[in-house]
Amino acid sequence: MDEGPSKGLYEITLLSQDTRLKGRPKLCSDCGLCDSSYRRLMAQTCVFVNNKTEAIEQRLFGRRRKAGDELLFGIYRAMYAARIPKPPPGAQWSGMVTTLAARLLERGAVDGVITTRAVPGTRFAPQPFLARTPEEVRASAGNKPCLSPTLNLLDEVRNSGVKRLAFIGTGCQVHMLRAAEAELGLERLYVIGIPCSDNVTYPDLQLFLSLISKSPDTVVHYEFMQDFSVWLRHENGHTERVNFIDIPMDKLSSVFPSACLSCFDYPNTLADITLGYMGVELGWQWVLVRTAIGEELFDLLKPELEFGPLTERGNRRNGIGRYVEMLARPPARPPVLIRKLIAFLQRRRGPKGLEFARSVIEMKLLRNLQYVRDRFAKHEARVVPYHVYEALEPYAPAYEQAFEQNLDPATDEVGRLKGRTLHVG
Ligand SMILES: Cc1cc2nc3c(=O)[nH]c(=O)nc-3n(C[C@H](O)[C@H](O)[C@H](O)COP(=O)(O)OP(=O)(O)OC[C@H]3O[C@@H](n4cnc5c(N)ncnc54)[C@H](O)[C@@H]3O)c2cc1C
Ligand code: SF4
Ligand code: SF4
């Protein structure tokens, strides 16, 4: 990757003047489409040019999202807490993603799987890869927590005669893939989605690790956990934990690409099945089966799974109300003892299970909506999808007080809708 590390506070990472990205729109998550011959489809497919979530939902599900959890989690027909009891080596969680994709190849249901393995000699540098054997898929287990231009493999897919494809990827990649789907000449497409938020370029990942870990070079696995801390596992098996509140955001505010700060699909809502972790208790994986193809995928994996309870505890509403105020007037970083207390209270009283997922998704929707308004105001109508305003509606009074602006641009006076019809059925 030739894009360098972040360029300093308040500058935007991954702009079109970066060498490899010349000619791309201002917002770009480097999904790979523009590195392929399908670049010609960019204007119609790129989520940052024109967010097509609503149209793609109509095509996949025949409807929009219902009020309630669908506004945050996307449309789903079943939800589970599950895991593979003995995780395969190298898996990020219990290995459901790579086990499922490997099964598709074993059963002959697909000719290839687009996955992301590590660049040889690195742990985390992403290398998009068209796997043709189950072993190759299994070897790609584990997060490479950086932007990975996976859609650049679409030419290889076409040129190698792959007609039945499984795709593993993040929400932005899945949006572009769905929007281009009809042009790809595939007979069958299985889309396995992973949730994704606040992704970074590889150089910025290294910067992030150097700022939060006592030994960044020995980190072999890390994850933002539901207990409000990052767990970093080291080569010697030791797990280092860093509370979210202790992450030096002042030194990191420029590492997040403007595209990721303008992203509204954390739970990967246009996939056939989403496999993550954030809606369930620690140690389990969160499964959202979305389409009929998603059901087929889930049935393939089911015999290998054990199931846990879907739980929810706590109440996110007050905390998110305070978060809106903090967005408008960011407080100074508290001293270390206060941070320890906050981390303790977050663990003790913070939202758990599904309520945790709701809270983190809402926070990202709010933060990203504000980011678009502050930095890319002209893009709002094209890049912010309908469900954002409906999902955040409970916070409209707090938002309007904090920002002196209506949350929903279709509302010209508090409570009076001008152009948008609220769908609550
Ligand atoms: C940047 C990033 C942020 C994430 N944030 C969250 C989150 O906040 N909440 C949550 O619930 N889940 C999140 N996930 C997903 C989660 O960490 C696991 O990847 C997921 O639960 C699958 O675990 P597994 O053990 O089944 O995967 P495995 O069987 O280990 O397979 C992992 C799969 O991830 C794919 N992959 C790895 N890196 C990338 C990448 N950079 N781009 C595209 N695909 C990749 C590989 O192709 C591989 O197939 C995130 C993933 C990434 C890459
Ligand atoms: S996000 Fe993808 S489709 Fe959009 S400009 Fe970047 S590479 Fe092209
Ligand atoms: S945060 Fe959003 S835009 Fe960025 S890589 Fe993840 S899904 Fe794509």
C-alpha cells in the first residue's frame, strides 16, 4: 500500500490526491472497485457517491426497515448467539466466517471465495485473495483490521471463469458489490458480511498499536471488546487490556479515513448473513440471518454450532443523550483516576448484549452524521441513508439543543415533518 500514515490532526486521511487514489471522489474507503475494470461503475455503485441502501433493500427484501431494532441492525429474519465450540487456529472469534466459506467450497457450492489474508511476513497487512480451496480459506482466518481493496479481485473472478462466488467483506464493500451485482455475470453469489467501524490504513494501524500497546510489535490478535476495553493478545499468550477511555483519541483523531467517518453501515446490512460479536455476551458470536441465501448459509454451518442466549441489560438512552452533548462540546480528557472510575462504571452499569450493540451503532450514526455535516455538508443528501434519521429520532431534542440544528433535514420545525414520511410499520 503506498498511502502513508495519517497527515496530522484535522487533516483527512485517504483523499483523492494520495498517489494510488488519484481521480477518486473525496470520500473513498479503497474498496478496490476502482482498481478493477469495473471502475466504470463507480458513479452508480459507490456508497460515498450515492448511498443506495434503500433501493438495494427493496431488491433484497422487498421492503424498508421496520421501526425498532431493524433501524439499527438492518433487516433480518433470524438472530442468534452461537459459536464453534473449538475455534480453528488463527480465528478472530470462533471462526464461523472462514468455516462457513470453506464448507461452501467443500460442498462444491461455489468455485471461489473472496477473502482477505495477511501479506506474507506480516500479521495484519491485508491482501485480498481469491481462494479456490477450503484450506486457502481457512488460512485467511483472523482480522487484518485495515482497509482491504477486496473488490479489485472482480477481474480475476471474471477472467478465471468463477461463476459461483462467495464474498467475505465489510459493509462498504458489500454495498458496491450489491450495486454492481447485475453486471458481474455471476450465477450465484453468497455474501458473508462482517460488521465494521472506524477502519484504518495499514500504516495507521501500526501507529494505533504503537500508541496503545506497551509492546506493539508482539501483538498477534486484538479486538474492541464488549467490556469497554481493547484486548491485545501478544506472542507469549499474554493479554493486555486497554480501557476505551484510555485510548489517546487526541493523537488518533486523524487516522480514521473520512470515508469511515461517513459510513452508516456498521452491521453490514446488505449481506446475506452477518457474523460479528457485538450484540452478544463475551465469548459468543452474533449472527444475523438476512435473506433466503443467508438461511441456506446458516443451515450449512448449524450442525457445527452451539447456541447461547440472546441477552440485553442496561439502558443506553441516557448515555447516548450525554454523548450528543459531548459531540457538540468535547470535554477535556479526564485525569487518570477519573478515567479508571469511568471504565469501572462502564463495565458495571453500561449496556450489555443487544443493548450494547444498539448503543455503539447509535453512537457511530450520530458521530458520522455530524462529521458529514461538518466536513462534507453538500454530500449529506447523497451519502446519509434514510434509516439514520429514523433511528436517531429519539435523540432529536437533545441533538437540536446541542447543535441548534434539526437532526432530520426534512423537519423544518421541531416535530413537524416537511418532506419525509416516517415508516413505522
Ligand atoms: C476492521 C474490522 C472491524 C470490525 N469491527 C467489528 C465490530 O465493531 N463489531 C463486530 O461485531 N465485529 C467487528 N468485526 C468483525 C469481527 O472482528 C470478526 O471478523 C467476525 O466476528 C468474524 O469472526 P470469525 O472468527 O468468524 O472470523 P474468521 O473465521 O477468523 O475470519 C475472518 C474473516 O475476516 C475477513 N477479513 C479480515 N480482515 C478483513 C478486512 N480488513 N476486510 C475485509 N475482510 C476481512 C477474512 O477474509 C476472513 O475471512 C470487525 C472486523 C474488521 C476487519
Ligand atoms: S470506495 Fe470503492 S467505489 Fe468508491 S471511490 Fe473508493 S474504490 Fe471507488
Ligand atoms: S468503517 Fe465503513 S467505510 Fe470504513 S471500511 Fe468499514 S464498512 Fe467500509
